[in-house]
Amino acid sequence: MALQAYSQEGNQRIELVRCDALDGGIFNNQNIIKLLGNVVFRQGDALMYCDSAYQYKSINKLEAFSNIRIEQGDTLKLYGDKLVYEGEKRKAVITGKVKLINQSTVLETNLLDYYLSTRVANYYTGGVITDKDTRLVSKSGRYEAFIATFYFKDQVVATDKDSKIETDTLIYQTGIRKAIFVGPTRIYDNDGVLYAEDGEYYLSTKVSNFRGRVSMESGSYFLSGDSVNYDQLNQLGWAKGNVKMISKSDQVTIYGREARYNKITGITKVYGDPWMENLVSGDTLFLSADSLISIDRKVEKFRILLAYYGVRVFKSDLQGISDSLVYRFTDSTIHFYRKPVLWTDDNQLSADSLHIQLANNKLDKMFMRFNSFIISIDTLGYFNQMAGRYMTSFFDSGRISRVEVRGNGESIYHALKEDTALMGLNKVVCSDMNILFKDSELQTITFLRQPDALFIPPKEIKEEETRLRGFDWKLSLRPDKEAVLYRGRTRKSLD
């Protein structure tokens, strides 16, 4: 038998729509109506269903049991095992196997407070939210249905098929699937882990925008900055402010103000007075330029660094400047282009292009091409000079030991007596020659073809005879470590 009854006490009163049976009585000094079978209540825009209920009409309250269902509007449904509903507050407390469904979003917990007027739900004993392919878990949370937004707190974990998010505080907007982080956050995916303390992440597009000190670690690479934006689908990243990038396999660290990363091409560009540290075997090569570009293509085993413009280099056994540079990590070669000048001990080397071969992080060979020129200053401050088309310099323990000149060879050599007195000036023109050094000081020159030689006694030496054509002593441009690291920057900006 179906019974129907209706309240005449207005919209704010809980209205009994139907039930199969009812009975009345007094319990704890309250007038109670007991309802059984297919019970339905209405208040405002909400319908409440259950198997049985106690209705407290005098205080506008009810308790409902078994197969609880609340429907509000066209999209929101709420399920549970037991309901305590306060009509004046329009507050529902649901326990048991609680499930809230709003469009594609599902919240599951075992205790939920839900306010029908504001459509706000709170849980405190742990909850699980699923939204399409995303699953979120937290100890406590809040859901505002009007704006389709969750507020999660304590041990928040969000997962989908591609990533996992761990944080302490998370705001999740279900409509646009946007996660907002307020506190320490880690995002794990197949590429590695991203750490941040403030920002947002769009789960549908896999685009993230983070602020504060942000870091990304992927395999042998590490990238950090004051802000990082990352497009996971297109594998593009941007970092700004105190950028730091580490290639662990090459022991290379690059610093700058801004960086852009393309994982597909393996190209990272660093701007804003960038500089690099390359540590191998206890020695460090420091390098700076206007822009640094790292290219790493794992399939081809191809790893290089491009630097331009205004390159400066400092190493314990080498300093240099050039317009641009290519550092090939796979074969340990450094290529300097456009008016490069390098210094080792008291020797200055220049050419149209210079190529260095490193061995065990020490200078091994240097190949000089076109307009090659070496200036070596002796103990008395005289400039010994060698010029030619091509030169190959050999190093021993990082110090120059031998030079081969091939084509258009010229030399000026000051002959000294026991390194204390000038004996005269040797000027030689010879196409090919070999020069030997000892402790980086010129010792002997071997002329391989018929030389045109001239010896000038000290008293007959004229100033113009002491310089080969193209002589340019640029010691004032020789960079020290400070000049490489702090070009155009203050120390404070790098701390």
C-alpha cells in the first residue's frame, strides 16, 4: 500500500512525498513519524530517497536509513547508507559507503557533510575522487559544486595514466581539469619528477606553470628555475630566473636567467648571461657567452654545446676568448670560431679558427687554421713570435711542448744568454718548421725547408723588426674566472 502526505509549512520545511507505510510516536520527548518503504522527501530543489526514516517535524529534521539517495538539480546525486538531515540548515550528514556524483566527477568517502543551499560538501576521514582518467586521494577535502572545484588537504595524491602528483594542498577545478598547488608538490611521469611549491597543472593538456624554486629531474638531466612552464604532450619546457641545468653524464652544469627545452629535438637554449661548468678529473672548465645551446641526441650519441657571442673560457691551464664556440662532448673537442685568442702560461695563440683536443680533461692538441699566430713572452719580457697558415700545437700535462708550422712560416726569436741578457734577434722565413718548448718557454726551432734567416745583434735591433705582421698582444683581454662567471651580473643575482 502506498501512502502520500504533504506538508503545508513552506519551502523550508521537509516535505514527505511518499512512503509505503508510516507510524507516529514519542521518542526522547520528540514527536517522531516512522516511515517505511520507498520513502521520498523533498525540500526546495532536492529530492531525498531511502528505505526507511524517522521524521522530526517539530525541529524540521530527519534520519534516513539504507539506500540513501539525494538528487539536486539535473547533475548532482549523493548516495550513502545513513542520512541525518537538518532542514533549517539544509545540511546532510551521510555515512557508510558515501558517493557524490556531479556530471563526470565522483567522490567516494565514508563520512560527508553536504549543504544543499551552497552545494558544498566536506569530508574528513579520507576520500577518493575520480574525474575521467584522473584519480585523486586525500585525507580531507571540500567540494563546491556550483564552481565544480575541490579543495584537498593532507597527503594528496592524484594519478592518471601518464603521471602521479603528490602534494599537501591541492585545488582541483573539474570542469577544466586544472590542479592548483599551494605547498610542496611532486609530479612524477615517465620522464622523471618535477618539484614545485606553487603553480597549476592542466591534466587534460599536460601543461604546467610553476613558481617558486622549481626543479625538473629526468634521467641524467636536472633543470631548475624560479618559474618553470612545461608542456608534457609536446615535451617543451621553459624556465626563468636563476636557471640551473645539469647533465650528469657529462658533469656539465649550465646557469642563466632563462632556458627553453625541447625533449624531442634534444635542444636546450639558455639565455641571460649564461655560463657553464664542466668538471672532469678534478679540474673545471668555465665558459660563458651571450647564449648557450645544448644538443643531446641519445639515439645518435651526439652531444654538443654551442656558445655565441662573446665567448669567454677559463681553465687552470687555458683561458680564451672568441666570437663563437662548439664543444663536442663525444670526442672531447672544442672548436673556437671568428678571431679566437687562447692563452696557456705565457703563450698567446690566435688564428681564424682554433680546435682543441682534450685528453683526460687536459690540453692534448690544438689545431690552428689560417692566420695562425703564437706569441711567447720570455723571462726578459721579449716577445717570441711564430706565424703560419696552419699550426698544430702539442701539450704535455696541459703545457705546450711542441708546435708544427705548415705553410707561410715566419718566426722571431730572441736569443738569450742564461736567461739574463739578450744576445740578438733571429728572424726566419721558412714554409714549414717545428718548435720545441720546455716549461712552456721556446727552446729550439727546426726549419724543415730552405730558410731565409737573419740574425740581428742587440745594438742593431729596430723596434719595427721585433714584430711580425699581424702581431697583436691582447693580454688585457685574457679572462680570469671572475670575468667568465660574472659577466654583466652581480654576485647577488647568482647566490
